[in-house]
Amino acid sequence: TFDTPVSFLPPKSAFHRPQTLGYRNGYALPRRPTVGIGQSPLISAQLRLQEINDLPLQDPEPSYETYDMGQCEDFIPAHVALDKKVLRFYGYFTEDVLYSPEEHFRIRPVVLYYYLEDDTVCLIEPAVENSGIPQGKRIKRQRLPKNEFGAFYTWTDLNVATDLEVYGVKYRITDCDAFTKEFLTSEGIVLNEPEPLPSDPYSEHRAKPRPCFTTPSEYDKMNQFLTMDRKVLRFFGLWDDSMTLLGGTRPVTIHYYLVDNTVEVREDHEPNSGRDPFPILMRRQQLPRNACLFPSCILEVSKHEVEEYFSPKDFQVGQKVTLLGRHFLLCDCDDFTKHFYQTHFPDMELKPVDSVEMTVMWLQEVPPYNGFGTLEDSLQNCLTLVPEPPRKNVVKQLENDGKVLRYKAKLESPYSIDEDRSFVLSYFLTNDMISIYEKSARNTGVMGGKFLEKTRIPKPGSSAENPQFYTPADLALGATVEGFHEALITIKSHKITCAKMRALKCT
């Protein structure tokens, strides 16, 4: 066997090299070889593929039947096919406005651009003239995270009338352009109905034309000074200061000066009240009727800042009035004020109110019982700022220490199995609590022991806010004690209990 491969090509007979050296004009010069070793053609002299294709050769006609082959489409990458194709959506987001009496929220429109070539999104807020808000590009072009697991938003997640939450801000998509509708529809996505862009309340208020001219009033200030000088309306009322820490209801006197429509509030001090006897609660001034439109920071108040001030028609006896955030109840007025209202405002009814009754009405209400702890605990937490335990009747505890009323009772039940059950009802005079103990009996199928722990039992029909508990007078023989969905009938009492009951009736 031979390890070297054997070629089956015809052997060569000539192996001489071509002559490349010669003389020209007496000089030895090399010549470029035209053939290779053994007269074989040079590799450099062979035709290239492009030169062969350019030769005017005629294809031979095939002797077999030919078939048309389909043309293969050229491969186009996604970044080339989707280049400069952008989906455009229109939407908005709501921004809360704090500490502003004019607006509570703003509607800020945005335009969302989705680039199909790399699934990036750009959010742009159209600029509004004189808005005072930084606008323009809100989110630069990037892939938006969809959740905390690393997923990103794609064009399949976008649709009309849906919410898009990005970086803690919820955007509402309302509409899209024609190209976006055509693209999403062609991909099999059913578009929702477009929504109108909600209007911004503050922008509507600013868009309203301001009155460029105000008709001058026919009111004559000189005539008012000459006719209303030294004429004052005097009201007697109560100031509701119960929302403060040590506040309550305080009597005040309100003076309304007709000469310049100013209001003054004086506090009526009582002797030994413990309060500083300063005379003026509110200095004499014109008070704006709508406090929401009053500017929060201004040096000189003019008619351009306040449109309307308090007038005599805003003060009615028997009604409440709010002056600079303080609430007053007009209880009564003097004779001159009554005559003034009967002359100028005959339709206004004056109803004097007793200040003592209104003081009781304006007492701070106790919140309803929430079910935690006892009623006394909940009430004590409302009376003091620092929670304190409820106060106990020490005298009652000392007088009735160790005194217990005991009764034998049976269960009121429609079942015959409960007829043989026997109970001991104990009433503790120190704190008006009741405990029930069930006697154990053989072959009854019921374990004896504590039936009801020591607690106060409210009477049936009493409310949770103001319950009425059982007293010793309600525990006569044959009386029914209902509580916690059970009813017991007292059938017998101890001798000591009868003696204590007679002593209680005597006292």
C-alpha cells in the first residue's frame, strides 16, 4: 500500500522553463513570461468571473422542459425596515396643586412618540405660553420599564383610552394619529374609542376675557358720610372657639359702621374668667366676603384684589357668619339695629336666640363608641389630650367593698335539655358588674364553670352611645336578665342578699 495519494490526471511530458532572459541593443533585459513551466498557461493570465460573464457567449438551448423559479426577496434588517417609523399618541396627566385657593389640580397634555426601530419612547409636553412651568421634553428617548422584573413597554402595550404608568406618574392616552391607527390595525390590535382631552379649570379661568371697563357706581360717598355718620349696627353674639385647645364659646359684640362699611368685633369679658381683658378681638376694617379669593400675601388691599365686602344684608340675627376664618352666631341686636333692618330690609326676619341654649348646642360632640375598651375609656380619651384612666367612685367602692348580691337562676330556653341547668348570678355593688357561674351536674352533657366573666350588662333596647346597665333594683325575684344573646330568670336569692336589698331600698 502507498500512503501518498495517486493523481489520475494525464502526465506531463515537458518540464522546461520558459526563456525570460535576452539582449536588446546590447543590454541584458528580462522578459515577462507568457507561459508557465511545461508550456502551461499562467494563473495571472486566466480570465476572472466578471470577464467570463461579459463574454458574448450564447447559452445552449436546453433539451428538457424548464420551470420558472420564484424570485427570493432580499433580506432587510428590522432597523432598516422600521427606520423613521414612529407611532404618535396624545395624552395627559393630572398634577395635584397644594396650598392654592384658585386651583386644586392641573391637566398637562403630553405627546408620546414610540420609535419602532429600537422600541424607545420619548415624552414631550407642548409648551404653553406664560404657564410658568418647565415644559418641553419630559422624558428623553429611552426604553421605559414596565415592571420591577426588568420588562419594558412595547408597542403592543399601547392603546387608546388606557393608562400608562411611567416612573410613578400615570399618563392617560386619549388619541393617536392616522399612521398609528393604520399600523396597529394592520397588526391585529383593536383600538378603543378616542377620548376628549379634559379641560384645565385654571386655563379656562385665564382664558376668560377680563372686564376692561367697570361701570362707575352711582353710590355717593359724601352722601353716605353725611347721612350715616355715627350710625352703628350693634349685634350680640357668640364666638365659637371650641376647636382650639382651651377654647369654647365666648360672648362678643359686633359693630358695623354704616359710614364706611367697616366691622369691629369686641369680646365681652366676664369677671374672674382668667383671661386677659384686651378690648378688641378684630380691629375696625373692611372684611372681604369671599375669603378664598382674598390674596394671601399683599401689602395694600384695593378694589382690584377684593371684589365684594361685607354689607348689612350679610348680618342676620339667628344666623351664623364667618369673619376672617372665625365663626360667630348672631344672637340678638339693639333697638336701632332692629329699626334699621325693618326700614331697609323688611323681608329679612330677625329671630333672637338665647345665648345659653346656643352654648349648650355648640358643645363639642363626643365621637361614637368604636368598640375598643369600655365606654369610660373611650370618653376619657376624648376629654384630655394625654390619655388618662377613667376616674372611679372611691366612696362607692369603700362603702360596698366585699358586698355581693347572689341569685340562683335558670336559663330561659325553648329546649328541654336546658331545664336542668342551674346558674349562680353574682352582682358586685362596688362597680355594678355581673358574673354568672354554671353549676356542674352529672349526665347533662354540659361542662360547668364560668358562664359569663365579670362585666356590666346593658339593658335591652339601650343604645351603644348611651347604654343603661342593670342595677340592683332590676334584680328582683322572677326578673329576667338579658345580655349577650342569652336570658336568665332569677328564681331564688340568698338570705344575705335579701337583707342587703332591703337595706338598699331603705337608703
